[in-house]
Amino acid sequence: MTAEEARNKIIFALDVHGLDDIDRWADTLAGKVGMFKVGKELFTSCGPAAVKAVQRHGGQVFLDLKYHDIPNTVASAMLEAARLGVVLANLHALGGAEMMETCVAAVHKEFNDAERPRLLAVTILTSSTAHTLRQVGIEHSVQDMVVRLARLAKASGMDGVVASPLEIGLIREACGPDFLIVTPGVRPSFAALDDQKRIMTPTEAISAGADYLVVGRPIAKAANPVQAAELIAAEILDGAA
Ligand code: C5P
């Protein structure tokens, strides 16, 4: 892996509120990270302008809105995401095979392979436990559900999943080498844990098989964010060695 390929594996979580913050981070981290994650909070406050602001600085966008609705609605929303030119977008696999297949079909019909976003599924949120799954009538373990939903996502034509570092190995084994795995909950060796509990370092997550790492506070809260991103890229390179 080259140094540039290592940088491109970092997705910076734009956990900010306003367009000014986006401009500042997209400018500071241009060329230092591969992508910027726009989530529900930022999208609800700024809308598509958040995506366009990143793109104006030459940045690529992971639109993390985790759609979950009837098939037609999710497919229409995903098409709008694709039209915004985002590179990654996601939905909840718990919405089911028909929802995912309808979405995949809609995006593949309008966009060729080079231009379309890669479509990711969230399996089971890492905030869920066996107890919270039982509360909603799911009697299986979190791990069984993660693997089951990752397989269903793949069979439905999805390109990959968002997964906790501890699930990377299981999903790689179940879904093969070409299925994308995007992993938050990574903490470089120099950074504080914040509220992340089940973490891996970038080196560990990459060597376990992650394709992209979502990193927020270890960069955002660093005294020198550019240097932090560079250190993370170096840790990624170590993981690929
Ligand atoms: O600041 P930090 O590196 O913890 O940010 C990680 C980003 O990934 C945040 O936007 C967070 O919402 C998201 N995320 C996570 N853990 C998950 C899923 C998403 O930290 N299981």
C-alpha cells in the first residue's frame, strides 16, 4: 500500500453543525484524508449544502443517513443521495432484502459502475446488546445477527457494511475479500478513548481486513489535526504491511 492509499482509507467524521465548520475542516484535511462523513445531525442542520461544501473543497462524501423505510422510499432517497455525487451511502439491513434489492436496482439503473456510490448496510448498531435485541423480539446473539445481516446485504447486491472493529474478521470470513468493510470505533495509539469502548487501533483494524476507517475525535480534538491524520495514515500503512 502507498502512503496515498493509506490516507485514502481515512474517513473523517464531520461531527459539526455549520457550513463554516465544514469549510474549515475540508480545507485543513484536504489531501490528508480520503473522505468526509456527513451524518444525520449535520445533514439535518445544513441539508445537501453540507455535501456540496465538502465537494467544493475537492473532498469526497460518505452520506451516513442509515435509511430504513419501505422499499420504494429508500430507493428514492438513495437515488437522491447518488445524484448528490456521494461516494458512500448507507441503509439499515434490518429493512430487509426487498428494500436493499430495490435500492440497488434503482441506483444501478441510473448510474454506471464508475459513477455510482458504493452502497453500505448497517447490520446491528454497536449500541445494541443481547438485551436490547430481545426487547424487540430478536432472540439471536448480536454476532449471529451481524453475520446474518451482512450475508443478506451481500446477497441483495449491497457493496459492503459498516461494522465495529470486533466484527471485521467474522464478516470477512462470511462475505469474502471484495465486500467493503467500513469501521468506526478505531483509536490510534496516541489518542484518548473518549466514549468508544470496543476499539482497535488503525493498524489492528486494517490487518483484520477493514477497507476504510471512520475517525472523528482523534483528529478533531488533536492539538495538530493534520499531524494526527498523518500518524493515523502511518498506522494504517503498518497494518497493511
Ligand atoms: O469521534 P469518533 O472517532 O469516536 O467518531 C466516530 C464516528 O463514527 C462518529 O460519527 C460516530 O457517530 C460514528 N460511529 C461510531 N460507532 C459506531 C457507528 C458509528 O462511533 N458503531
